Amino acid sequence: MLGNIAVAGSTAANFPITAGAFQTGLQAHCPYPFSLEPTGFLGTIVFTRMDDVFVTRLDPSGTSILSSTLLGGACYDQVDSIDVDSAGSVWLAGYTNSSPFPQVTPFASGPAYAQYKGFVAHFDAGGTTLLLSSYIDAGSSPAVVADQAGGAWVGGANAFGRIGPVPGQPPHDYGRGQLVHWT
């Protein structure tokens, strides 16, 4: 575990997935376009994009894949930030217009139809179990930093808060500039 490399990104192609992965295939079935560009004289150009997030763990040399999984819904999912905590589990933050997006212990509602919303996700060290995944009010480019207490700090254009174990407290998304906790 020590010295392993964690990589995250987005893909619209078949991606190498390992046995026991949380999500093994792309979820590319979006009912609405990625974006629309009015031309003024030719009508509107419709762009479709249906990427899922990938999370891949490599050995310290970077030559062997230890685990690799996908994470995403039917539309566009983009990861902006990744960190690994002291237990070796992976934290992700990004944004999506997938509704639904895979949720585990969610604490915020999804985006309005064809709109974007931030998300935070937490995978176990083996990359096979999604421990937490929720929409979050953190703007279009959220960032995540794991802490030594087993939680993570998430910040973005609209919010900043801590997600992590808080004994006796339910999960909450307190919105702009306030704390976010998850137990």
C-alpha cells in the first residue's frame, strides 16, 4: 500500500478494469446533450459527452495495475481532485450532470435536469467498495484533501467543509462556506 500510485480521470472508452471492481462498464445512456451551441444561422450544434470517472491504483513502479474501477452515471462525470488517506483509501471530488449518480450515504440532492453539481466519493484501499458517494454543493471544480482522522476536506467555488467521522452526528450538507460532516 505504501508507495502505490493512485490515478483518476474521465473516460468515454473501454478502460482496463480489474476483477472485483465497483463498476465494470460505462454508463453511457444520457437522455440530454452535454452542451448546445447556437450558431445564429445554421441552428444549434448539439454536443454529446458521456464520460465516467476511473480510479486506478498502480504499484510503486507504475507498471502493474493493482485495482481499477469506473464510477459514474448515464451522463457526463468529471473528476477534478484525488487524494489518498492514511489507510490507503481514495477520496475523489468532481462534478456531474448524471442523475442518478452512484450514491452511498448521500447527503445532498442531485442536479436539476441537464444541470451540473459537485460530488464527493470515497473508495476503500482495494478500490472495490464505494464507502461514500454524494452530490455536494461545491461548485464546478471541487477539490478534496484527506486528513489523518479518516475524513476529508472538500472545497470549491461555493462551499468548504469537512467530510468524515463525527460520532453521533448524521450526515449533512450545510451549503456555502459551512462544514459538511459524514459518519
